[in-house]
Amino acid sequence: METWDTQLRKGGLELAVLLLLWRHRMYGLELLTSLGQAGFAVSEGTIYPLLNRLSTQGVISAEWVTGESGHPRKYYRLTASGLEQASRMVRQWTEFASAIDALVENNRFSLERVAPQKGAKA
Amino acid sequence: MQPESHVLLREFNRRLRAALKDAPNHVRVEATLEVESHVQDVLSRGRGTEPEPEQVACILAGFGTPEEYASALTSQLPEAASATVMSGVKDMLTAGTDLVHGSGRLILAIGRQAFALIESAVRSAVAGARWALPRLVMAADAVRGPLWSARDLVVAGGRHAGVGAAHLAEKARAASAVAFRTGRSARRLGEDCAQFAGRTAGLAGRALRWTFRLLAMAALAVLALISLGVAGFAALAPDIAGFFVHAFQTEVGLFLDAIRAETIARYAPGNPAAYVQTGTAVVAGALTVAIALAGLLGFMLWSARRRRGSLTG
């Protein structure tokens, strides 16, 4: 179960990063914090390699900025191809989620029988 | 940042760079800068209550060990490209090594072969020299005699030729001197002949002139004698002289009459007056022509005499 959940989150992490960068640029810690708030508890050892890969692929672009913090920060933003890829991934996710939702809906009664309801006696 | 935090960060980055030694330089630089920037960002938020070095250690722990983080970073690089690059580099190194080895072996083989060839050539040359040297000495001895004789012959021939050439040159010089003298003689002869011819022509001219003079003088003398004779005859025998004069006048008159009649008949038949006019005109014209000719002749003679005088003068 943990492995499936981990895989699921791993699979969705890239889309989550692209969606977070959709509106504006962000730096590493900012992304980590936002992902944590979205339910993606990832570590630095996971997010930074992912950002480097996406940058190498040209999905995102990175630039060092020395701002108010006084030390340089690496900001990431979506590129044009990153926008296209994010849109594609959203479509695919929507189809996938719809398919799963449909399966869940079809088997609702079965699931309700298996999963105990709140307050229901065993 | 506190010194202990710096130490932890530096150590982490040192190990991270070591683990990324095969990665491109910009990857190493970016990775260490990113770690440092992240640590500073977390510290600047100031959430933790632990001492700063412990916070830094906790942050760094989120990256995993430097080796694990480096592995995660490099595994995210385009695998095909790096593998191809590494494989290609390995292949190149292997090929280069093989090439160097092969080239070395080839050079060695060529060197050995060349050395063997040179050695064989030297041996052959030495053997050939050993065989040929005595024979060359013998041949040289055999040839030397005739050579010296030939040399003497050539020297003698040359000497004779030189003598002959000198003799010929002397002859040529003598002949040219003779020719020169002959030429000079011919020139002198020509001059002499010309002078002689000139003198002869001069003499001839002079003789001719004297001849004419003599003839003229003779003619004048004859005329004078005749005149004297006539005058004497007329003085001594007036009757006979008168008879001859009368006869002469008659003959001249008859002659003139004949001329007049002929002239009238030819140019003015039946018009004697025209004859007189014509005759007068003819006589006048003839006299004029004669006078003109005489004048011209006299002028030519005078100018010739004057020119001769200027040439000789």
C-alpha cells in the first residue's frame, strides 16, 4: 500500500510542480512549502533533482536572483514547452481521474460494504 | 551563519563535489550553490528553535547524504546522452590506445625491416667492394700506361697544333700585310692613274685649245694673206681686180636674184613687195638670231673662264 501511494505521489509530483509554477516563478524552498501544503511531503533530495531534470529538459527555466534576502536564490519558471507539457499532462490526468472516478462510482455500493462507515457497528 | 554551520555546509558541499567529479563543472557549481541557498532560505525563515548548526544538519539531512544527492542529480541527467558520451569516450580511449599500440608495433616492425634492409645493403656493398677493389687496381695499372701515352700524345699533338696555329697565324699576318701593301699599291696606282689621266686630259685639252688657236690664227693668217693679196692685186692691177670685183658682184647679184626669185615663188608668188618685206624680215630675224647666239656664246665662254679662275685661284 505504501509503495503504491508513494508511486502515485511520485507520478503526480511532476504535474504538481508544473501546476505550482504555472502562475509565477518560485524558488526551491517556496516550492517545497507549497507542495507540503498541497499534500506532497517531499524532501530536498527529491525536489531539487526533479527541478534539475525539468530544467535540463527545457520544461522549466532557472535563473539566479540576488534579491532582498541578500544571498542568491535560484528561481524557476515554466517555459513555453513547459506550458504545453503541463496542459497535456492535465488533460491526461483529467481523463485518468475520470476513469478512476467512474470505476469508484460504479463500485460504490461494494466499497461501502467493505469499508465501514463512520459510526456504523461492525 | 555561525561557524559551525559553515563547517557543516562546507563539508557537505565538499563531499558533494567529490561525488560529482564525473559530472560537468556547471552541475557541480549549481548543486553546491543550490544547497547553500536552500540552507540560508530555511534559516532566514527562523522557524526552528534548535541551535543553528542542528538546524543546518537537519536541512542537509533532507538532501540525503552528499553521495545519494549526487547520484540523484546525475541520474536525472539525460541518461542516453551521458552513457553515449561515456561509452564514446571509452571507445575513443580504447581506440586511441589500440592505435598507439598498433602504430608502435607497426613502427617497430618497419624499423626492424628497414634495419635489416640497411644491414643487408651494407654487407652487399662491403662484399662488392672487397671483390672489386683488387680488380680495379689491376685495371688501373693496365689502363695507366695507355693513359699516360695518350696523355703524352695529346700533349704533343697539342704542342704541334699550337705551333702550327702560330705558324698559320704568322702566315696569315704576312698575307694580310701583303694584302695591305697590295691594296695600298693599288690605291696609289689608282691615284697615279687618275693623276695621269687627269694630266693627260689636261694636256689633251691644252693641245686642243692650242690646235684651235693655231687653226684660228692660221685662218686669220690666210684671210690676212688673201686680204693682202687682194689688196695688193687691186693696188697693183686695178683693171684685173676691177674685173674680178665686177664678176664677183655679178655672181653675187645673180645669186641673190636667184634666191629672191625662189623665195618669191615659194612664199609670195606674184607679190614682189611681199618678198621685200619677207626678205627684210628674214634677214632681220637671222641677224637677230646670230647676234643673240654670239652674245650667248660669249657669255658662256666668259662665265666658264671666270669659274675656272675661281677653282684654280
